Amino acid sequence: MNVSGDPFNTGQSNGRANYLGGSKTLSNPTLNQWFNTQAFAGPAAYTPGNLGYGTFLGPRTVSWDFSAYKTFAITERQRLQFRTEFFNVMNHPNLAIRG
């Protein structure tokens, strides 16, 4: 296993795969298989792959934030505010996608 960050032995840390042709996407993607893995292969040792940078898009980021507050007048010059904030309230997983 190569732990240097160079999975294809190209001398670069951003090695790219070879695109073999066919459909890159699946009609029904899942968390375990988001794209057609049969359409890609590792390049020969010390050669760059032919897949361009940014040619493949991953799942979109979804984040719903919610806040609510109520302000109460105590006196003419003083106010009291109750506030609550929820981040990613739908608890949607946003998986890291690296280009």
C-alpha cells in the first residue's frame, strides 16, 4: 500500500485515473457506489492518467440552518431576547469530495 499520497506512482500527489469510456454515472447511485467504477482504471506506473481535473462531480452539499428568536421589552430601555439556532437541522450527511 502506498501511503505517500501518490496512489499511481506518477511522482505527483494528485494522480489521476485513466478514463476507459462508457458512462461515468449510475442511474441509481448509492453511498457505497456513487459512480461507475468500471469506467476507470489506474494508469501505468510513472505515467499520468487521461482524466482531466474537475471533469467528475460528486454529490451536492446540503445544509439547512434554522434560527428563531423572541424579544421581550422589560422596560422602555431594556429588552430581553431568547434565541435558538440549529445548524444542519435535517442532519444530512455531507461527504468530503476531493478533486
